[in-house]
Amino acid sequence: MKKHPQKLPIGIQTFADIRTDNYCYVDKTPLIARLVEQGRYYFLSRPRRFGKSLLVDTLAQAFSGNKALFQGLYLENNWDWKTKYPVIKLDFAQGIMESRSRLDQRVVRMLHLQTEEYNLSLASDSPDHCLEEMIVRLYRESGQQVVVLVDEYDKPILDNITDTAKAAELREGLRNIYSVLKAQGAHLRFVLLTGVSKFSKVSLFSGLNNLEDITLDARFGSICGYTQEELETGFADYLDGVNLDQVKKWYNGYNFLGDSVYNPFDILLYFRNREFRPYWFETGTPSFLVRMLMEKKMFIPELENLTADEELLSSFDVDYIAPESLLFQTGYLTITGREQLFDEEYIYHLGFPNHEVRKSLSGSILHWYSQELTSLKRNQVALFRALQANNFAALEHIFHAFFASIPHDWYRKNELAGYEGYYCSVVYCYFAALGLNVRPEDVTNQGRIDLTVCFEERVYIFEFKVNELTEPGCALEQIKEKKYAEKYQGQGKEIWLIGVEFSRAERNVSRVEWEKG
């Protein structure tokens, strides 16, 4: 087996370790140089496990003047190494803080440990006073302005987001700390806060209005994550035998208005294991997100193409969380396009970033519906085999099994049987969770197909109707009347038209009709 000259930095978030222990490193220092040259106060939001901690630590090493670590990188010859700045780091990534007092204790401890490195001691014992005292004393002792770097600034809130009162309490504690940064502006050289979510400045930053948000700044769109070019050059020794098209399908696709990027966590584990798995998805449990989608009665296929304005993407607080905002900020949706309306107003088109997220989130939603993993997996396997055999009688039986596996108690608690989009959502999730090529709301010149599924050399065109709202048999008739099949004719593929009707009273499929297109 070929020996790789550099190791994969899986789980390594310390810049010094990467640079001194022969790990692969994609040079992000040109963007770091631009960041420091063009401003002083920044905020950056990226999904979890996206390289934010490594970015923070790289900045800390640069400002501390550790030039040796940057040998051969862009920053080596593009940084003022003569000046060293004192650096304060606040890292909320570790542990779960379930109370304001626990948060305060954690911050005070972090600051006291860092003052020991500078041979200082703090007289204060509250977090805001400690931070203020440390900034002032470091400034006076060194004669240089201070750098403050905050990693996972929002994690104490997000860890308690399902408890509104507790989350609000922790938000106030963090606001108390961050307010110091505004008051100490004259003593600060550079400030960066990173996290997953973007809380409003009013709710959390208490007037820190000079904080520049670079989350959707095209100049820094690839400051975290790997572009396609970076992947192919930085990991060239790991590409033998790799199907780059499949890798791109599974793990690329995150877009922050710059080049699309890979999630580093995914790609590093893929290179190590050489197996396509939902590595990133498996590290988090989106139960709160799925619950919200159910409560808001979201039409799940619509997640393939949502629209939102910039204010909605940025509106996140413990008192109100928009599903679009949560899905985007947590990395389950990404920007697929931007459209200018008027007077520099934009709307953003959102969709799944890649195959991993579409397949895995659909599976999580199905699990939420059925609650019974064994029957869920059995139905998925049966669906795949029915498609392989092009067996429509089996397909009808499996559709019945989908809804029969959902406990009656679930309907009592969720009251979704009367929600038309619910039935379509369940069927969509079954196909998407199998990883098939699914196209909801498929546009034609005659209208929109409810769902198109492409499988091997066949195209299945679905139309869904609810008995209580339509006449029997109209689902298949609509496909024919609207000539939906014309979109796929001439491609050399076999086309099948499938009408599926549901009964609200029975909470199940009442009729499935099909014919060749």
C-alpha cells in the first residue's frame, strides 16, 4: 500500500500540531491576510465541524508572532512579524453549560488560565470584569493592542435551545461578556467571533454595531472548507482510485456566495476510510430541527428549493427561530442561487448541499414519522427491490406499508392527517432516503409534476391527490392531460405515469394507478 507523505488532520484543530507533525494543510493564509488588512471586528457563521476552530487558532499563532509555523505559506512573506500582539481566546466548544452560573465560572476560569501565560493575575471575579481587566492590563504591559478570538460563541445557547427560559438566561450571560468588546475598542487590534448561528446584534451583542458579518461575503466564502481546486492539490496523494464525481456528489455543495466548498470533516474521513458514509450528519442529532419541521407543517419536498431574504437567513433568536434560518445556519441547507429584486434587495434560493444531507435528513424525518426502525428499514429495502423489478403491484403494497407503520398515537399528537403535503412528504422521504434521484415540484411547460424519480433507465412521474379534495382517478388523468411525460421523451428512457390517491379518513393510500408513458 502506498505510503502517504503527509497525514490526514482528522480531529486536529491546533495549527501548531498540523504544521509540526507532518499533516496536510490547505493554505488559507491568503484569506487571513486579507481579513486582517481590510478590517478589525468580524463575525463568521459556519456549520459545525467546518474548520472554524482551526481558523481561530491560526489567527492566534499569526498575531502571537510564531513565524516558524508559517514557513512556506503565503503569510510567511505577507505579515508584520516584528510586532507581537497579546491574544485572548474564549472557547465555548467544550462541555455543556446548563446555567448562567456555570457559564460565568467557565469564562472566569478560561481568563485566569490565560493570564498565567502572561505572568499576570486578575483581581476581578466576574466574567465581564475579568475580561475588561485582562484587556486593559495586557495593553498596558505589552504596549500593544489586544486580539480577542471567540470560538463557538453561541454554543451555550444552542445547547439549551429547547428550553427557552434557560437559553435566554445564557444569552444574557453572553451579552454581558460581549458588551466588554464594545467598551474596550481603543485597546483592541482585532476581534473575531465564530459560531454556528447568527443571533441578532440587538439580542446578543448589545450595540456592538461595528462587528462586520462575513458569513455571506464572497471574498471569504472559502475561508473554511475546501474548494475543488484545494481538494485536488492539497490531497493529491490521496486521490488514486478515487471517483471525484462521486466525492463531489456526496460531500461538496456548501455555498456562501463564493466557490462551493467541501465539509472538511467529511472529506478527511472519506480519504481515510474510502467508504461513502454520512460522516458529518452522524455527528449531530437533528431531533430539534425535525420536530420544528413537523410543528411548522413544512412541506418536506420544498426543502429542495426554498427561498428567503437576507433578513430571514439572519433572524435567529431564542424567542423566534425561522425554520429556513435554522436549516441554513446549521448546514442542512445551503445557498443554491441569489436573485436581485430591486434597490440592492436580494432573495436567496436554498437547497440541500449534497447527497449526504438530502439522504440522511430524509431518513431522520422518516424515523420521526414511523418511530420503528425495523419496519422503516424493511419498507426501504422492499421499495428498492420493487423499483429494480419495476413491480407496480408491489409498489402499491409498499405504499400501504409506509403509512401503516406510522403509529396511530403519532397522529393524535401531531394532527397531520389532514395536511395534504404530509402524504407527499412521506413518499418523497422514502425515495430520497434511498439516495435516489428525486425531483419534487418538477417544472414543465404545462405545470409542475409532484414528484419525478429517475432510477436506472426509467423515469417515474408521480401525481398525488387526496380523496376528500378531488374525484377518484384524477391523479393519473392529470399527468396525461398536462402531458408531463413530454419533458423526458427522447432521452431513451422508459417512462411510467403513476397516480397515487390518499384517504384522510383512513390515513393511508386508497388508490394507485399506473401506465406506461
